[in-house]
Amino acid sequence: MRMLARPLRYRLKRYRTFIGFERTQWGGAVYRTGSAIHEAGEAAARKYIDATFQDRPDLKQAVTPNYVFSGKRRVVSDDFYPALLRENVELSPPGSTTSPAPASSTPTGSNERLTCW
């Protein structure tokens, strides 16, 4: 609670953090192919995918987008991709029309399945 003892300092720190983030968005640089911010973001995203799926090239290929960085909504999560590596998770190819049988049971004995599109 030390920060609350100095509310002005705390507020200035929050403004600096906010402005620092907002500066990356000014002028749409993160969406402009070839800008330094765009290139850095794409490099960081690809590095994270490479590190997460180093032992699974099939998943790496499946989750690596074939469009420009920030062309669509980015996945900003540090546990989404690792969840795909779990044994009870199956990644179906795009265009699948049928879903596999439920693979897990709840403690009450009912089968449940989660489908993400």
C-alpha cells in the first residue's frame, strides 16, 4: 500500500504507462506493414510460436497465420498456445464439418466437449 501513500506519484506512473502503450498505436503503425513497430511485433509473435511449438511442427504450421501481422485480431495470451499441446486437446483442420467424440468426463460422469472456432 506504499503507492497509495503517494497518490500523485502513482498516478504519474500510470499515465506514463498508458502513454507508452498508446504511442505504439499512434498513426496505426502497428497495422502498417514495414513499420518498425509492426516488424517488431511480428518478430516477437513468430518467436513465441517457434518456442512454444518447437517439438510439434504440425501445430506450428497450423497456428502460424498466413496473413500480415495485426491483419486480424491477435491472440494475446500466454496460455492459449501451450493448451494446444495438452494430450486431451485436438486441433481440427479448418473446414471440418464433423467433430470427434467427447474425450473427457467431468467428475459427475458426464461427457463434455469444447469447440473453439
